[in-house]
Amino acid sequence: METRRNFLRKAAYASVGAALIPEIAKSAVNERNMVNAKKITLKRNSVILFQGDSITDAGRKREAIACNNIDMLGMGYTLFTATAIMSKHADIQPKIYNRGISGNKVFQLRERWEVDTLAFMPDVLSILIGVNDYWHTLSGGYKGTVEVYENDLRDLLKYTKEKLPAVQLVLCEPFALRGGSAINDVAWFPMFNDYRVALKKLATEFDAVFVPFQAAFDEAVKVAPPTYWSGDGVHPDLPGRQLMAETWLKATGL
């Protein structure tokens, strides 16, 4: 009986969650959470590049070079987002790439920036980075601070704008779900919140679109428990990936 009850509970969460995900994203992308009303614009053959850590990487094949396919995009929110963009904007044939690498922190993005970002000459550059910049101070021996995170990312964004003055930036909020197996509330909070604040500050500073992922997940856990969206509280499961895609699309206007 208990097994059946658990099954029915999970089925109910799945049904409700799938129906409400667009509404959850819409609720998160509001005037209070956004830093400006700027939206992304595309032209024919626009290049969209996603950068970040394992959440963006999501099992992509590192040797893949062709855009717009699963080998390049992986199985995470980038795939969900790219599929929606390609469907809606088929008439202008956008070219979408994913160069996220699991475990990366900001300084590691910088080490590969010329090859994995600038060489693609993106028209739109989306960056999700920050969880490892904090997480690895707890478990990986990393000695960085929120000040290091903010300054490293500021320097990287300045450099990017110097090399690609017309690039449209999308800065995504790092997030963590309380209740996930990797999230210890005492260890993570409130310190991790400072990384989110720093990212939002930089979005304002660089006139970037800000994607409020934490706000989206905070709304989502009102519908279903944290482990429905992400087992470990860091890496989203399928509903969480879809929520991220919906939130990204809503924030950018794509």
C-alpha cells in the first residue's frame, strides 16, 4: 500500500508540475527579480553559445563540433532551451552551441575562453557559473571567496566585451535547493546567497539579461518537493531542466 501511495504521489507531482512549469517560470521572471527589461534579439544564423559547469555540460560530447544536435548540446537545460529556440525561430536558423565543462569555476572558464567562447564569435552568450566557486570551498579544497568570484567574473566579462563589443550577454543565477542530498543548510546558507547577489550585480553592471533560476526553484518547491526538481539540490532532474529552459526563455524573450 505504501509503495502504491508513493507512486501515486509522484505521479500527481509529475502531472501538476508539467502543467505548471510555464506558470512557475512566469512567476519568477517578474519586475522585482529582473535587473532590466532588456530582451535578446536574433538575426539570421545568429550564434547562441551556452557556457558554464556541469549543469550546462550535462553529458555533452566534448569532441562534437556541429551545432544544433544532442552531441553538442548534452541532455540538460541547454537542450530543452535550444529545442524551443530552434522550433520558434526556424525561419532564421539560429546556430546553438554548448561548451560547458563539469566542475568549472570562473577562473577555469577564463583559461579556455579564447578557444571555447571567443572562437565561436557568439551573438548571444549565456553564462551559468558560481555553484562550484562556493561548493568547492566546502569539499574540494578551493580557497576562493565571493570577492574572488565577483572580480574574476567581472574581468572575464570586461575582456569579452572588448573582444566582442556587440555580444548580447545572458547571466544566469547560480542556485541551490534546500533538501537536496548535496545541500547542507548550515554549510551553504546564508553564504551561498552572496554569490547570487554578486551575479545579479554584474548583470546590472554589464547590461545583461538576468535569469532568476533561484527564484524559479523557490517557486517550484511550492508545487512539488525539492527532490522532484533536483535530487542533489544542484543538478536538476528532468522537471528542473524544463523549468530552467522555461525561465531562460521567459527572461530573454525568446
